[in-house]
Amino acid sequence: MSTRVLLLSSAARADHQTSRTRSRGSRTANSTLSPSSMAYPRIDAHIHLWPDDHEKYFFGRTRYPGDPGEPGPGADGSWTRADFDPTAGQLDYYRQGTAKALLAAQAEVGVHAAHAISVVFTGYDDSYIEDCIEATPLRIRGSHVCDPASTPEKEVARIERLHSQQGFTGVRFKPNLWADAGVAVPYNDDVGHAVAQACGERGMAIGILSAFTRDDQEAEQIEKLAAAFPSTQIIIDHFGGGPTPGALQGAPNWNRFLALSKFDNVAVKVSGWHPHGSTGSTPIPPGGKDDYEVAGTACLELMGKYGAGRLMYGTNYPEPAVYCDHTKGYQRQWRAFDAWCGEHVSPEEAGLMGGGTCGRLYQFDCEALLAAGPALPMEGRL
């Protein structure tokens, strides 16, 4: 396989261009989509919310009980707040990663809502997201992280509480946590299957932080999970390969990832797509200049297999604010996505990727969001 696995062949580009031209009518190739032109609310499918009140909300230096350096859970199952000595980068994250900061940024680019994933430094404590959902229930939905070291009964009870009382509409699987729990193969154990069954019964989605495109075992286990639970929605994060699209270059399982589209219950987050190439005061991460180009070509290939109705765009907020620009990185990322859509896909496809798919799979009230309009700064009691 070529090291540039994501570069489309000229024939594939021509096929997609022909389809796009038919669907977009008289819209010019260089036009930029405006939020008002979309028939769907604009929903950020992948964000992290960072609490800035570390007295009220758990915020540890390490991530989960059992990680190196973490005191770990006690005999009673409780766990200890680790001493927190943030680096400058972490300070940037929790200063810019609050719900207040998110809504203010979304208001500038006409984004209606967001799906929040538990951030690593809060471990299994979801109280900050719970409070954010309570303060602005129309705008935020949540996913908590599955604990493979728990029992099936406890994890199902947790799903029931968070879904019925707190507005959580998804669960996240992280394969390294299965290894930390002493389980050699992720997802397809008693805990994973109990969670998958419970999610299917409630219409909740399982999001997987996966190395599918690089790890044969991960790929095999996700295929098994999708086949075993056809009524449970599975969403693969970050193009199936890592937090930034640049990790996909040369990925050995890219074609296998495209073939995963044969499972109707699998969707993909085209998330972590950063316009690093634009000017900003923060140094560009190694390899970052290629991420935007790789993301675009990957999107077109994924669209050819999954369709826009199974793709959803996410910013990985607050990462764009920290890496790209300390005040306007989030806004610039959405504008870059809009510009790319204006050149490469139809308004319908852009609307689905930019919010329609996420709204459907994560149980947002899309009709109410459209009626309410984009997010407002300081909305609710945040």
C-alpha cells in the first residue's frame, strides 16, 4: 500500500466530482456554506469540557484509577484525588475548555450544540458534564467512559442513571482501559457486551477511541462487536486512527476501515481536523501541516463508502483553541470546514456531517435547536 493511502485516485475524484456537481445545482465551486443555508442544526460531535473549579470537580494529574502514578481505588471502591500540578499547556486547556467558553465560541460561528466526551483528567467523575447538561439541556449531550474494571451490573446501572436522569446519550470505549483492568482483548467481554446491550435498548451510541487503522486486534474486536450487536450504534472516533488525521498516513488497515462500512450500525467521526496551516501564535505540532489535507481526502473516501449520513464532524474542542489560536482557533476550524464543504460536497452532505448525523445518533432535539437558533454566550446557568 502506498504511504499516501488517503490520496484519492483521479478516477475516484472524478466520480465524486460528478456526483457533487449534480447535487449542488448552480452553487459555485468556490462558495462557502453559511449556517443559515443548512436544513440541519450545526452540532459539534466531539468536544471535551474542562472544569475550572477544581475544588468542586475532580481534576487529577493522572487519568484513571490504575494508571501509573495514580493511588488507585481503595478497598471500598473509592478513588483518590491526585495532586494537580498543571503544566502551562494544561492551564490553557481548562481556561479555554469550559462550557461558558465553548458557547461563546459557538455563537460566533452559528453552532447550535455539542456532544461532550468525558475528559481524561476527570476520570470516571462526570459531574461537570452533568451540571453543564442541566444548565443548558438543549445544547449539550454527553458520553461517559466505560469502566472495564467494574461489573456488568454496575455499568448498566450507571448507564441507566446517566441516560434517564442526566441527558447522557452515549458511552465511550477506550481499549487501554481493558488492558489496565487485566483484560487482554477489549470490548468483547462481559462488561463490554452488557454495555452494548444496554445502549442498544436505549438508543445510545458507543463511541470508540480506536487505533483500528493501525492495530489488527482492535479492528477484529470492533468488527466482532458490530456483528454481535446490530441494533447498537457504534461510532469510531477520529477517523479510526488517532487524535489527528495525520496519523492515518500509511495506515495499514485503511482499506479494512473503509470495508467496516458494511455494518449498517457503524458511523465515523471525522474529528480532530485542525487547520494548523493557518497563522497562529502557537507552534504547529510535528506533522500538523499535513493534517488538513489528509482529513479532506479521507473524508471523501469515507463518504464514498459510508455516505454523509454516517459521518459527523467534531472539533475535539478545546484543542483547536489551544493549538491553533488562543482566542479564535475554534471559530477558524469551523470556518475552514465550511470552506472545504463549499468546494467538495453538496449542502445536504455538509449539513449531515456538520450536525444532522450527530443530532440523529446522539438524540438531540434537532427541531427545537433549529427553532432556538445557534448557541448564545453565557446561556443557561453556566
